[in-house]
Amino acid sequence: MILEVLELLIGLALIVFGADWLVDGSSAIARKVGISEFVIGLTIVGFGTSCPELVVSLTGALQGNADISVGNVVGSNVFNTLLILGLTAVIAPVAVTRSNRRRDIPIALLVTLLFAAAALTDGRITRVEGIVFLLVFAAYMYFCFKSDQGADEEAEEKVHSIFMAIVLVFAGLAGLIFGGQLFVNNATAIARALHVSDKFIAITLLAGGTSFPELATCIVAAAKKKDQLALGNVLGSNVFNILLILGTSAVVTPLSTVALTWVDLGVLLSSAALIWVWTYTGHRDRIDRWEALLMLLLFFGYYAWLFMKL
């Protein structure tokens, strides 16, 4: 038990330091190459923090377990939007730019609708639909870089060299991924030693485990007043999860979606729609604290429903 606790603390330290390095390195890259922090968050950070979901979903597809692939993505997107973005906006309201409101947030919502339509059509995501997902993903990435307005002018701060920034990004991603895995594995071992049920462990520790990188990155980004990096990370991770991860998994093997309930799909769609709605309510073009609290309430309400269905 003592060894598990020590490894748990090491994993937590790796997550904290990894998030800090990733945010600093990504921001430096954005400044050096003239790309906005939002697009860096959408692409480099979004892909990096989605690596655990990619591994889990592809493993599930290769083993013929579609429930793992689909459930992991649905759960992660709900976790990313309602809990992670909710907590981020509670720490500091998240500003939404004009391009976020008109392009990025609606596209994330449309991608979620595309997944729901594919899931409900015949109860599965076929290989052809998987290829369509991947093509849409490639087009979206190209469009993001093509239409990016470049890095925003901000107050001067220490900017690392491009080499050091890349080192920080890779070190940060490694810390997040390995630290998250170390944290989840040892938290699970401790919970089992304390005779906590496997179902409880699965819904809490393991369901949120693959989203630890996004959680740590967004909280650190919010604390450093880099809300565009945090918003880009959440939107990017959600788009990556559906288009790239499910697209790749479906190409490997068609994915059954019959295990998804209307509540699951309803919460997923609501979480994507809420980000768009919040840009027009309260203080325009930002996610306020009271809106973030509503997101957290929806998240915990959904988890309460999951517990009752055990």
C-alpha cells in the first residue's frame, strides 16, 4: 500500500509539471511561428492530450470490443466539456473570439451531430463512415491552419527558443500521459485494496483517467490566463476523439453503438450545444462562472444517473 501511495504521488507530480511544461512550450511555439494559441491548443495540445483515448479506443477496436472504443470517446467528450471546461471557467471566465463563435464552436457541434447521426442510423459506425470521419478531420485541420490569424499581441513575457519550446512540449506530453497512467493504475489498486467495487472504480477513476491530461492542461492554462489555449484544447480533443479516434477505430473494425442510450447521446449533444449557447448569453463572447456551474451540475447529474443504473 505504501508503494502504491508513493507511485500515486509521483504520477500526480508528473501530471502537474507536465501540464505546466506543455502550456509554456505550446505558448512559446505559437509566438515563435506566428500561430495563435487557440490553434496550437486545437492541434498540438489537442492531439497530445487525446493520446490516452487513442490508445484505449484502438485497443478496444483491435480486440473487437466496440463498447470500449465508443464509450471511451463519448465519456471523454462529456468529461472534457462539462467538467474540464466547467472547472476552467470557474477558475477564470473563458473568453470566446469571433472566429471561435462563428467557426470553431459550431464545427465542434456539427461533428458531434455527425457522430450522433451515424450512431443512430443503423446502430453502428461502418468503415465507410470511418473514412468520411477521417476526411472531414483532415479538411478541418487544413482549414484551421489556412484561416488562422496568427498569434495575438500580448504583454511581453519570457519566450523560450523554438528548440526548448519543442522539448517542453514533448516533455509535458510525456509527463501527462505517463503520469496519468501511473496515477490511475495506483488509484485503482488502492481502491481495490480498500474493497471499493469494480463498477465504482470503472465509472470514476478509469472513465476520467484518459481525460487527466486535458484536465491538468486546462487548469494550468486558466491559471496562466491562457484561456484560448484551454478552449482550443477542449474543442480540439473533442474533434480528435470523434473524427480521428473513432474514424481510425471504425476503419479497423465497424463499431457497434447499440449500447449508447438516449441519455448518453442527449448529454453528449447538450454539452456541445451549451458552449455555443453560452457565447450569446450573460457576458457576450465568454463563458461566465454561473454558466460553468450549470455545466458542472449537468455533469454530476449525469454521473448520478449512471450510478443509479449500476
